[in-house]
Amino acid sequence: MPQNDYMKHILDFSSKSPAYEPLSRVYKNSKDVDTVITLPRGYWEYVDFLEARLQMSFRTMVKDCDHNPFEDWSLSELLMYRLWEDECRRFRAGRPTGNPHPPMCYEGWADDYHRNKARKAVLKHKRKQRDYEEPVPISVILGSVKELPVGEKDGRTH
């Protein structure tokens, strides 16, 4: 979404929670030009946590997102999504996120993620089963055995 729509979206949410209060910081983009990044307060808290505790460079993420844009998303919107996705992955893996609660909307995302993962596992299992020969029914196996007369074993008489 264009930057104006993104800002409207952030402002709409800011009235619902103080964690959504929009804050701006200036970072260099991929062309080393100062760019204003606007994110909700909760996201900046997560950035501060990543930089302080895990030595992650948000500057690098800004340059990467600017260099690899996605559709018509603004740089701030793309960064917000990437931060949310990172927090979801960390939370699911049990790694520290700086927050004891799951990320907002995590439950649905996690359900979709795990449902898709389970669906892929089932399809993989079905492909493996198709790779094996179909089991031969016992009646076919027994029907191919020549009945031997009583008293004979393997063609020899006793």
C-alpha cells in the first residue's frame, strides 16, 4: 500500500492501543539517502530489543528492504511486516523476543503455517507410498502356487 494509506492504517490502530502510536526515525536507505521510517511504538521496542540483545543491525534490514521492494508496499510497511515475521519465528522457536506474549495475529498465522506444513507432510507421505509397488493380495499369491498331491513335497515322493 502507498505510504499515505499505510500511515492512515497506523493512525487508525493507534487509537486502539498505545503500542500502535506511530513513531519515526531516520535511517539511510540502500542509496545512502536519509529516509524516514515510521513504525508503531511496539515495533520500535522490538527493534531496540534486537539491536541491544542480539546485535542485529536494523540498518542492514532497512537497506535490504529498500533494495528489494515488494509490490507497492512502502519501506515502512515492508519493515513492519519483516519485523513481525521475525518475531513470529522467534516466538514459535522459543527464542527470546523481548515480549512474553505472542506477536499480534500470531495465532492465525501460526495455524496457517502449521496447517500448510502438515498438508505438505501428508502429500510427501502419499508420494512415498506411490513409489512402492502396490501390495499383492494374498489370494493372488496363493492362486499362483501349484497344488501338490498329498504325499508329495517339492515334486518328490516320500
